Amino acid sequence: RRVHGGRQLGLMAQIPPAQFDNAGSGEPSAPKPAMQGYLYKQSHTTVKKKQKCWFELWGPELRYFQDKSSNVASRVILINGCQVSEVKTCSVTIQTPNDKFARSYVLSCDSSDELQRWRQALLQASSLPPLVRSLNVTERVPIVALVNSKSGGKQGASLKATLAKHLGPNNVMDLANGGPKARIKERLEQYGVDNTRYLVCGGDGTVGWTLQDLDFLKDHGSLSPDVTVPVAVLPLGTGNDLARTLKCGGGYAGEKLLPILHAAATSELTQFDRWKVVMTVKG
């Protein structure tokens, strides 16, 4: 009998988060952002309004959240290669010509000294190369999206960019490149077993494929048999009998992803069993 995740999410191993080397010192430590704090973000609507958000700068990625306690970023902005303007009227403008969602971001704060520190950090970040591995922030529940780009009439292919908007590009993995086994093994090789939750985006076949590959990783020593991995489902296409049974819905229809990702990060974990039934015809 195989035990895996269920309902919104599945099981979760109570394993300490992975540790990281501290700037080449060789000593393990938790990762820390270069800058963090509350900033005001100017809206992109016709009527310009300022929204107070919690910002964190991780290498060349600037992430902002609705508040400090939020589990999922409202937006991940790729700073590398962008232009950061001079401070004018107590604000900083980031020009993002390659951003699919916004061409620029205007940020401000109450302290001019604090804003100068942010500007300097953003200038340094703009010259950094892109991250080659996903972030693993121990203060939040990491979510890795496993997307079947061929599911739902290739609905998954268009979904990847929107998921990357909230999770960052390295936390969105296309199952067309090696399948769930390769993608989960890649994550394990980077960070070991941690509290990552996997969001499987696809049909019932994709979910079964993922759970089967988790079994394979356990059977071949990449995962301990005692370790359980939480899995959430974002159903794509039609049918989706398993997703309906787990009350994950009958199919994604373009709803806002942030509430879905928040549910994936915070939902109660529920166990369910997987069975293999063999039917034999006699006579």
C-alpha cells in the first residue's frame, strides 16, 4: 500500500529545512535577502495609487508580498539587466522592458535614507546574472509547480509564465523535460528533503504519473521510504475525476492564481491511500 497526498494537499514529512553555505564561508546558515522591508508600490492603473507591500531582494529577484506574513509572493520581478533610475520625489523607478506584466515599477518609502539603500541594492542586483537554481526560503513554505505543458489543450504552456510571476522561474518546472521524477530529483539534489510542497498542474494522468515517480524515487533510494511528500493539484483540461474527488475542482478556468497558491501553502494536509487493483478473468 502506497500512502500519498490527498484533498488540497497530501502528506508532509517533519524534516528540518535544508541549510546553505554562508557566502562561501563553509558554515551552514539560512539564506537571507540583501534587503527587506515595507515599500510603497505605485499601481499600474490609470488612477495612480500607492500600495504598501513587503519587499525582499534575493540576488537578482525582487519579490513583494501583500504583507510580511504572506506565504506566496504577489509578484517576482527579475531585476538583472533592468535600469534603476535616480531617486526623484522620494521614489525609485525600475525599468523592466522584458517583463510580460509591467514595463516599470515605481517604489517609494517614508525615509529618504532607506530609499537610497534600496536604490543601491537594486543597482547591484541589476548587474547580477540570473539565478540558476530555485530559492528555498526557510521562513515560508516553498512551492514548486510541476506543469504538464501538454495538458488541457496545451493550457499548461500558457500557465507557466503566470506561475513564474508568483513563484519565480526556477520554481516552475515543465514535466516535458524529463517528467516528475527528474524534476523532483533535481530539487532533492539541490536542497535535500525539506518542507517543499509540489503543485501538480495537469490532468489525472499527470497526478498519477507524479505519484508513481515518487514511488520510484523511494524504491531506488533517492527518498527514504519514511519520507512523505505533500502534493497539491491544479487540474487542467476536462475530466479530472481524481481532482473532483479530492475537491480540487473540475478544471482551471483562468482564475487568479494567488489565492490558489496561498491555499496550496496553507491547507491542512490529509493522507490518502493508493491501491493497485489487478482483475483476472476466469474461464
